[in-house]
Amino acid sequence: MSAMVGAKHLLLLRHAKSSWDDPALADHDRPLAARGRKASKLIGAHLRREQIEISLVLCSSARRARETLELVAPSGEVRIERELYGASADELLERLHRVPDEVAEVMLIGHNPAFQDLAVALVGAGSELASRKFPTGALATLMFTGPWRALEHGHAELAAFVTPRELG
């Protein structure tokens, strides 16, 4: 990641591939597929290899998001939040506005389309993210300066974007 003095880092991790083996399960209760478990481990290994530290992890309460969290095993305080499940990009941004300013690195673990919508809004429609897919298990790292409550559309830069396929 480039060195932006006093920068905050927002890591958006889309949950890994979920299983559809049991069609009777509610969407919230779907577990990871074998491919999703492998992808989560690859992303976790990437975080450790790159020595990426995270202060706060905000994770959707959906089973597939919690299992992604468990296998990625990022550093930092973890909060499982029901409202992140089904949240829109604007609702995710509202949640980020409540992060204390002393927290420098936040990882959100959740769902599309909100994650791609949020990432594109924050970095701008001209970003490579606007023309790329945000596949399951993908990790976008955004950087910005200033307080969390001031994070707005077009005020972040894309520092990194990795997919499990690129790591595996």
C-alpha cells in the first residue's frame, strides 16, 4: 500500500463462496462451500504475508460471512452486526461514520451488491473497480485521510484489490 500520512484503511472483504446444497436453508444461514473455505484461507494467508494489521472487524451476522471471518482470522476487535446483513452501500457508509477516529484500519465483511457499490462510490466511477466484478472472497483496500465521519463519495483511493483466484 502507498504511504499516505495519517491515512485510514478500509478493507472490504466480500464473504467467500457459499453453499447452495440445502435449498431449504434461509439465505442468512447458508454456510461456505468447500471453494469458499479454501478462498478464505488464501485471503487470511495474504493478510499475514503482507503483515496487514486491522484494528476493528465489522462482520455481517450471516453464517457465510462469519465462517469467512473465522477462516481469514484477521487481527483486531471483532463485532458481528446483524444490520450489516442486507445493508445498502449508503447504510454501510453510515455505519463507517460511527467508527471512532482513533481506529485506523477497519475491515468490513459482508455482501454484494452493497460492497461493490460502496467501493465504487468511495473511489469514484472512473476507478478500475467500476469496470471489474467484485467476486466472492475478493478484498478491496481503500485509503483516505480525515475522520471516519467525513468519509464520502469520491474521497478514497484504491490501494489494492485481490481475489482468491489471483492468490491460489
